[in-house]
Amino acid sequence: MRIFPILLLATTQAFSGVKVGEPAPAIELDALLPTQSATNARLTALAGKAVVLEFWTTWCGPCYFAIPHLNQLAEQFRDKPIRFLSITDEELPSVEGFLKKRPISGWVGIDRKNTLHKAYGFESVPVTVLIDSEGRVAAISHPAALEAHHLEDLLAGRPVKIPPLEEVTDMSLSRDGAGTGAAPLVDFLIRPSTTKEMSMSSNKTRFQVKGVTVGWLLAGAYNLPQDRVIGDTADDPTRYDVSLVVPRAKGESLHDLLPGLVCTAFGLKVTRQTRDTDVLILKAPHGKPEALRETSTPGKQLWTSQNHEVHIVDFPVSVLASVVQATIHKNVIDETGIQGKYDFDFTIDAKNPNSVLDVVRKYGFAIEVDIRPLEFLVLSKIQ
């Protein structure tokens, strides 16, 4: 059996459509090369002949490298009742120009509306379909897997035992198990959560959070309070677990990746708007409060909230503004001017959300009311 390069397996995906044993869809083409009537490629015109139907394009690398193999088979079976037909949806002049440099031995069909490709339900190319002399689909695979003995079985009316397309082109990757290779350079995971309690851990190479909404996640990704994220999905209560690990990340590169990944995962577009808004201002009227406790574990951020008990490690003072905003749903701005990272431990009265203001005051801060122009993120679904 011929060994084919793994490069040839690069672009084909799984499909859902016509199955082996079913009648092949009708072939209606816009043009047929070498120049002749496109009706010659109809299954009725090919009755009594087997067909090797190849879906390809000129820009597809794996298609390009499959051509010599298919040409060899076409030459080997040129005196047999079998027709090689390659189908593309490209413009005729482009295909003719390509064929001058890379000839194809069989017929080449132009299907500008991609009708046949859609009829089979294929998602990409290359794909090889074997049709028997009675017009039934005998096999669907990859051109690199096609061998002479498969065509001999096709002509003899025997079952064609060629590896199915999804087996030949398995592109699945696993994080665990034998043969997975070295650790990934980037590992991103997002999935529905099994918890409603939020927890987070992050550093320069890892961001991991559990039990958060899309609104919370995008607020963090764009470094804005959650109440300033509005629009589609902003109020969706569904919670998710998220992990982004980039072992070689430096500086803010990991955080810079997050917005695009999250928007792609949920099919969202983000725009920014500025609006005059009622706000609460977090102040430090007497400078840095004595109650502040500098972090005991620099570089190992942790934020957990369970049963209204909040435990925060290695965060700036602005985290208090975030907690107040998330608890009483009012925009809060940190204007303390205090630098550094700190640890915080406190409990919020579940029956009285405004008790979070007492927590802030106990740390030595003050809260003032004002109106400020604030930036909002507006989310919209990508259609």
C-alpha cells in the first residue's frame, strides 16, 4: 500500500450528507474540460460506467499534491469503464490557467454555484467519491487513500474497503494521553460551569476562572467594571469556566489575547461608547490606610467568593471598587491613588448588599457621589 504524506490530510473536515449506498446526486455543471458539452458529465450520460468524483480547488495545497496520484490512476484505468471527474466552483479562466501548469488527466467540471458540493454536505476539500456503474455512492474518502485495488473492486461490483473520510482525516487533538507530544504553547478552554460560586487565579502566564458570566468575563478582558458591559448576552446568567494558559507569555501578552478569544467563542462584536453616568468615587482622604495589608504572596493572584465571604490575594486597591460595584450594581471609580498589591478578607451581609460600603469604610476609605463621563462596552451578536 502506498504511503501518502500527512500534508495531504490538512484541509478536509467531517461532513453530513449523502451516505455510502445511497443514489449519487445529479451532476449538473456549468462547463466541462477538455471543452465539450457539460451534459456529457451527467450520470445519465455516464450510465454503465463507474465514476471517481473529486472535489478540489486550485488554491488547496492537499488538492494540488493529490493530482499526480490521481493522474497515475487515470492512466492505469484509461481502458476501463471508469471516468475521472474533478469538480471545482472556481471561474473557468482561472481553472484553465491552472491546468496549463498542472494538467489533470480526467475531466474537470465547473460548478459555479457549488451545487454538487452542497448536495453531498462536504465542508471542505479535497474529497473523493466513488460512484458505481448503477449510480450509487460506493465510498467517500480522501484522494491520498485511494488505491488501484479500490477501483478494481468498484468495477467488479465488490464492496470498496477504503478508509472513510473521517478516519483518514482525523484532526482531533487531545490534551492528555499517550502521543500528545509536548505541552501546548497556547491552551484555551471555555465551557459551561457546574458551580455558581466564582473563583479566579491568574499570573502572567495563566488566567483561570470558574463560575462567571459572559458579562463578567468581558468586563475583565477589557478591564472595565461589569455594569459598564451592555447589549447582547451582557445580562445572560449562564456561568462558565475559563482557562487560558500561555507558558511563554511575557508582560501583558496573555491579557491582550483574552478579549479576542472570548468574543470569538461567543460570536460577539464589541464597540465602545462614552456616557455621562451617576457614579460612586472611592477616596482615601487620609492617604494610605493603616488597615491595608500588603500581599503575602506576590505574583500569585487569587480571588474567591463563597457564601458571601470574600478572599482576595495580590490585587490593587481598585479591586474594592470592583467588589462594591458588583454587589450594589452602581458604577464605582477608584481615585485613591494608592499603588501596590494587597490582600483582603471580609464578609458581606447577604440580606444587606449596602453592607459592602461599611467594609470599605473599615479599611479606611470614603465613598462620594458624582457624575462622570464613563466608557461602556456595547456587545452585539455577529450575524
